[in-house]
Amino acid sequence: MTGMSIRIAPSILSADFCNLERDLQRVSHADLVHVDVMDHHFVPNLTLGEPIVKRICEVSTLPVDVHLMIEDPDRWAPDFAQAGAKSVSFHMGATHAPVRLARQLRTMGCQACFAVRPAEPVEPMFDILDEFDMILIMTVEPGFGGQKFLSNQMGKVRRLRDEITRRGLDTHIQVDGGVNPETARVVADAGADVLVAGSAVFGAENPNAAIDEIRERAGQTYRK
């Protein structure tokens, strides 16, 4: 993910798990495929693990972006990089050594990304921003798809974008939760450039048309 332009990452949490390969083919206009991995411990939901992610990486024509909502990512995150993920996000509350893990992922050719939950401040990340390729700002509580967008997280996105710009970094800001054509304008205006959309894409009659609309709406307001 080089250069600053709007990128759309459909979340397969809203896809049909019995027809996953078919649904992956229906989002060919996207830039990434977003895969949520949950362990029923760090968040109150259970999704899928490394074997399925590996197979998704094998059949997807798009780079696979993995969001680990799991305990002990220090132990497990490298397995997802090994499985073929192009980027892996993990949470501060779950990791013991975030910089060491980020460097390990980058050494493996995988982008290192950091995820921030709604109740968590983003400022503690500022001192180690240059260790990460992307920061993921959650605009819903992690665990389940289809939740209402939390507009109160936009101040966090703005402060992060200001810090990235001030330091001349090329760190991406990803927003996940409640993204649709309307909220896409809001998150892009705040400075996010990677938008995760689930039900707004896979719930649409034409997922690729939905992707194009979200990207276009976001592009109209994007604040670099």
C-alpha cells in the first residue's frame, strides 16, 4: 500500500461463509480483503483461524489484510504472515512487545499494523508510529459485524492524521466499523485512507458497485 489514495477493504465477516470463494470474486474492484480473526477470548466471538486464512490467501486475487482480535498475537501473528497475509493488525492490550512483533512481521515481508479500540487513546502510539505501516481505528466495538458507526472516533483519526503529516510518515489510517457511502465521507474527511466495509458491500445487490460508490464518496472529502 504505497501512496495516499482511498483504498477499500471488504470485510468477509459479512460474506457467505459457505460460498466464500464466490463472494471473494464478487469484490474484484476492492484493493484488499479484510479478514477478522477472533478467538472468543479477546473478544466475545469466534470466527476462523490460520488454515482458513491460508486458503483465502491462495484463492484471493487481492492482498489479504488480517485483523487479529486474539490473545497472545506475539505467538500467533507470524503464522498469519507465513500463511500469506500481506498485512496483520494486532491490539496493544493483547501484545507484550508490539515493536518487536512489528519488526518480526516486516522482516517476513508482511505489513505491521496496530489496532485501537473505541475506548483506547491513540496518543500512546505516537512514539512508535514509524514502526507500523498502518493504524486501524475501530469505529465500533470489536467482535461483531453490522454495528452502528461511532462518529466520536473521528477526533482520534484527525489527531493521528495530523501527527503522521507533521512527521512526514506514510503510515496509513484504516477505519473499520459501520462504513457505508454516507460515513465514508466522514472518515475520509477526518484523514482515513483505508476503509473496511462489510455489510455495505456484501449486503449490496452489486458488491463491486457498492465498492466504487464508497471509494468515490470518500475521495470527494479525503484530507491528506
